[in-house]
Amino acid sequence: MKLAIVTACPNGMVTSVLCARLLDAAAQRQGWSTSVEVVDVQRPERQLSQATIDDAEWVLLVSSTPVDMQRFVGKRVFQSTPAQALADVDAVLRRGAEEAQVYVATQQAAENAPRIVAITACPTGVAHTFMAAEALQQTAKRLGYDLQVETQGSVGARTPLSPQAIAEADVVLLAADIEVATERFAGKKIYRCGTGIALKQSEATLNKALAEGAVESAASGAVAKKEKTGVYKHLLTGVSFMLPMVVAGGLLIALSFMFGITAFEEKGTLAAALKTVGDQAFMLMVPLLAGYIAYSIADRPALAPGMIGGLLATTLGAGFIGGIFAGFLAGYCVKLITRAVQLPQSLDALKPILIIPLLASLFTGLAMIYLVGPPVARMLVGLTEFLNTMGTTNAVLLGILLGGMMCVDLGGPINKAAYAFSVGMLAAHSGAPIAATMAAGMVPPIGMGIATFLARRKFAQTEREAGKAAIILGMVFISEGAIPFAAKDPLRVIPASIAGGALAGALSMYFGCKLAAPHGGLAVLVIPNAMNHALLYLLAIVAGSLLTGLVYALIKRPEAQELTVAPVS
């Protein structure tokens, strides 16, 4: 017989642990297979998985304090008290096996549960988007909240929110690092935060959303948008729309190198066609970046002026840095025109279709041609020359800087800043920074996975399983695979990751590694000529990952949970 034992007491210490040990020992004497959980609200990761509960034939709940019952719906459950269990554990087990009843959630509880709809979105639309959604869903289930989540990832919106769900929701939670459309939430309470907060503090996020959500209206727009405004948020919005173009263009150019580094020079060949398509994608990169920076600042009227400014940045040789300037110029220009130009209501419709595009495009275009474009172009040329001609010492220092930045916050602002810089340099035909950046970005999750193998006894079973998944995520350049470890033990995980990432970045630059693709991780190495020193590049990644794994395996404190509830013989 498979039995799940769950114990809980007000302080979560002595009584619940003692009950768990005695019941576990008694059940095993009868030849039963057991899984034990001592409820600790501060350590939700230690609770039994839903799969374990589903696999059990029945659940024995011994509690003197309220416990979330939602995860036991549909299972045979027998409830007892610590006093009864301590008095006669065998009797409690015997009664439980005979009298356990299928638990059914009450209709009243379901009706009174808070209703929340949420959207998660991050610049790349990969890791943070879906990890934040999963964390929120798991926490909502544990708390008994009715939550529906729409993920706006790299492949578009998944599980889109229905109009009915939005209408019935008590609050809208926007866990997004980029701008998301809010027209369908008009009149609803809205709470905004980043995906990182939602991922690491999911329970606090849900409760704050219910308590602090506020209706956003035109009159209170300045206050409502306070949290989402700011240079960095606008920049990330632009980067999120730019990334698919960069990845597509970079990989197509890398594929053209399969036929030889100079094969594209021969007109009419497949290599030439691939190179042409990739180059055109790179040309669109900067207009998209500028356009969506402007869009984040001043909504749709700023899109056209921003893209025009971005295209001018490309033609003037100002590159991605010029595109950033163009996006901010266009966005704030549109914002100024919207506030400054006041027309009668009958003519107000002319603003978005005539006045704003004309004036904003004129200002942005002239500013790019006469003020911004030429000096930024010269600066970009100088920066590219410096990167291409810098000595070994400078290269190593740059590798250490980029590698460390990639590991400081694992997909956060500093990580994205290093990546955006490297992508911009790739567009300017400098492939060394993106190589160092990608190598360092793979180190934290792979390093955490290595640590779970090197010091197995220091990790709980759930962490060991997470370590295996982290290695896979690391190999495809998803740094966020290390977030579960960093969220639990940041003071040890982050320094260990920075050490390994800095080493990987430094070695990549020292070996002179150059990459032609902006993403893909180790998968890129199978493309011939996409990397100039593939084996040395692999060595840099392995060295950095081993350093992170060894350091964290040494400094990590052993997990105490398994010792606490270990069965007695």
C-alpha cells in the first residue's frame, strides 16, 4: 500500500516532526510504502509533489492548524490530530486505511476563491515568461486561488485569456518586463511587476495584486504607469521585438558559412542567397529596435517615426546605438506633441494619422541626419576597430566583464545589457563579444547541474532533478535554468556563477573565439564555420562550468529536510 503522510502544527517544528517520524515508522513496520511531508509554509519546495500525492492510495493528514486541501481533491483522505496520533499511531493508521474518504472541494470554497488573470512576458519570451507562469500557477493552487495565466512568449500568446475570465476576475496581474497591451482590461484593477519578482516571490506577488491592484484610467495614467516607465523598460521592449530578427539573420549568415567562409561571394549560389537574406534581416534589426522603443514610450503613433529614425541610423552607419537614440527621440517627441497640440474634438482624429506622424518623423529624421547620426557612426566605427584590434589583456578584461555581467542576475537587467551590447557588436561584424557572452550565459545552469552530481548529499531530491534539467537548459543558452537555485541560495549561487562565467568569458576572448550566430548555445557549434575555434570554445565553457560547479559544491550547506523526517527503525 502506498501512503502519503502529511503533518502540520502551528510552529511547524516539534509536534509535526515527531508525528511524521512515528507514523512513518509504524507504516513501514506494516510493509507500506510511504511518502512524508512536514508542512512548512516558509519552504514550499519541500512539500510532496502532485505526482507523489496522485500516486498514493490514500492520504493521512495529521494537523492542528489549517492546511491547503486543494491538492488533495479527488484523493482518499483521513484527517486526524497530533494528540490522537501520538497516543496510538497504529490505531490512527488502521482507522485511516478503513475510513479514508474521497475529498471533494466545497462549492462555497470554490465560489469564494479570489479570481486572478495574469499575463507573463519577458524580452526573449522563453525562460522567464514560462517559469514565472508556472510559479504563479503552483502557488495559486496551493493557496486555493482561481488563476488563469496567458504567456506572451516567443511563439505568441499561449492559453489566451477569454473575455469571460477577464470580466469575472478580481484583479489583473501583469508580470512583464516589456510593454503589453492593456486595452482589454479597461475598468479592471491592474497590478504590475516584473517576471523575476513573480518567479521568486510568487505568493507575495499574488497577495499584493489582490491588495494593491488599481484601476488605470486616462486621468490617473501618470500614476498608474509609474512602475512600467523608465529607460530600461523601453529598451527591453525594443530588444524583445528585435531578437527574432537578429536570431534569424545571424543563423542564416552562419548557415551560409557551411559552404565556406567566402562561398557567398560567388553570385547565384545558395550560400550567396542565404547571406543576402541574413543581411536583410540584420538591416531590419535596427528599425525594429527603434520602432518598438518608441512604441513603448508613446504607443502606436510613435511606431512609424521610430522605425524611420532606425532606418536612418542604419543608412548613416550609426548601427544599433543610433537606433536606440532614434527610438527614444521619436517616442518622447510623440509624447510631447500629444500633450502640446490641443485640437477641437472634431479635429482630434487628425493627430494620430497626420499631425503626429508628420511632425515626429520630421523632427526624428532631421535630428538623426544632422545631430545624432554622424557622431554615433564615428563612435561605432571606433568601437568596432578597438574590439577587432585590441590586445590580449584588453580582450581578457572585456571577457571577464561580459562574463560576469551575464551571471549577476541570470536574465535580469545586467544580463540583458551585456547581451544587447554583444548583439549590437555582432551586427557591426564583430563576433568576439557574442561568443564570450554566450559562453558565460551557459555556465550557471550547467554549473548548478554539475554541483548536484558532485555533492549529491547536500541537495534535496527535487534539487537533484532540477540540476538535470538545468544542464539541458544551459546547453541551449538559457541562463534562467539556474534561477531555482539562485532564488533559494543567492549568496552562494551568484558568486559561484560569476566566477565561472568570468572565466568562460575570459578564456573565450583569450582564445580569439568568434561566433556568427547570436543564440542557440552548443547547437550552433554543429554548423560548419559558425565558430572559428569550436574545440577551444567548448573548453572555455567546460572550464567555467566546472569552476562554478566545484565552488558551489564546496560552499553549499547541506539540505536538512531529509534528516529531519528520516524514518526510524
